Amino acid sequence: MRILTRRREVLPFRRVKISTLRELHGARPFVPFTLTLADGRKLTVPHNEFLSLSAHGNFAVLTHADDSGFTVIDLLMVTSADFITRPAPRGRTKKKP
């Protein structure tokens, strides 16, 4: 197991299986998720059309939702994938007669 140090803490280096990323990417219905990389960056995947996985599964390309560009991701450096919870819709509630 590789060890990363950050602020005098020793953290175990874990990575997400590429098969898990493929499952998240192909889920129907799609659920947005955030990828955390080994360097601490967090990348949000709002829809599966924003993420393209390579055929060999060693990298992916994430297009930014704000159309500011893209990020090439070494999939071996992904340490976690977390679902984005959506808040309950706010609206008027119907009163029962």
C-alpha cells in the first residue's frame, strides 16, 4: 500500500476500481458524482455525457460543465467517488380538502 503524507498525517493511498467507475458512468438513471484525486482535487461529473473513458480504462476525459475546457484524468489516481445528493424539491405542498 502506498502512503501519502499531508500535514504530518499519514494517509493510506486507496484507489477506486476502474470497473466501479465504468458502472457509475453507465448507470441508468445516471446519478451525478464527484471524483477525488490523489492530489486532493475534486472533479464533479454532472452527467455521463461529460465523462469519456478510454477503451483500455487507464484514463478519462472530463469536460467541464461551464464549457471552460476539459481535464484528463489518470484513473489510477482516483481515490474516491461520491454521489452528489440532491436536495428535495422546494415547492408548494397541496393541502388536503
